[in-house]
Amino acid sequence: MKHSKHSKHTLGISRAVAYASLALALAAGCARQNAGMTDGVSGASARMDGTSADRMLDGWSPASREAYTFMTGKYGPPAEMTTTMAMWNRTGPWKRTIIMKDAIQHNFPGPHSDVMEQVIDYRVPPDMADELAMYDGSVIVERTKGELSARCDKEGANFLALNLAHEIVTGRRTVADARKMYGEEIMKMKAGQMTSYTSGLMLPMMGGTADPDRPPM
């Protein structure tokens, strides 16, 4: 049976329309699939799922596990995690929080394990660095980066350490007075009595704190 030129032309158009519709449908399906994959990947890559985190926590010290449970309960899963550390960025008042697998023994104001370091932007005058080192060896000054951090096993203790560090830097307390008050506040915290020193940061948030120094000549 022979087809007229008009029939062939019509058939060609119909096929072209069908192919175009199929291509659009496939493209739309791929777009939806990719969108779903992107959502899933962004969530998975930025946040550890519970099963993966549990595997990572194998061999961690009890204090480290307790700190990890606290942080995930208050701020959610970490942004990054390896078999030796977990890190959160920009949670609450903190620029960064790092929980370490291995505990560091610290005996001030009483024996405990340092496992959680929490960082803020803060400029410490160079002549005050020694004062802070005498106050608490787990208060860490990063002059070049313009950061100050406290490392302990509880967030409340880190709040306390940095609040008192600020009072030393600003001349409100001596090192001896700050050490005495730190011990008193820790005893209250252990008894369930949270004060303004252990409940949050009482110092101003700073910006532009980095100090790259200058060449000697």
C-alpha cells in the first residue's frame, strides 16, 4: 500500500512529537531523581547517620562518648567525623567544637578527662597570655588566628573557663581569684546548681580578632 506525501509528512510529525514528549518525560524524571539524590547526598555528606557514627565511636573513652551524646542531643550530628574526632561548626555561641577520642588527664580543679574543646573568636593581648596559662592549662590562646578555646568534659565548664578568662584579661579578677572561683562554680554545677558563669558566655562576641603579627624588620 502506498502512502501519499501528505500521509508520510503527517506520520513524520507524529513521530517527532512522540519522541519529543518522551525526551521531556525522561528529562523531568531525571531532574526529580537528581533533586532527590542531591537532597540525600547533602544531608548524608554534611551529617553522619546514627549507624555510621556508632561505628566511628568504637574504642572512644567513656568521657568522649558522653560528650558526643551531649553535643548531638543539643546541637545535632557533627559536621565532620573520623575515628578519632568529631567536629561541629557554628553551633550556639561556638565557632567550633571538637570532641576527641582520647581523653587528656587534667587535675584542675579536680581529676577529670579533657575531651571537648570549644572555640570562640577572641583577641588576647600578648602580655596576658602568660596570665591565662597560669590560670588554666586547658584554656588555649591562638594569637595568630585570633581564637580562644577551653577544653574540658562539659560545656558548662568551658563556659566557666572562658568567662573567667575574660575577667582576667579585662582586669576584673586575678589569676588566684579566678582559680578559686572556678573550683567553687564547678562544685555548684556538679550539685545541679547552674549559674550565669556555667550557663552561657558572658563576654562580648568579637570579630576581626586575627593577629598576623609583622616582620621583625
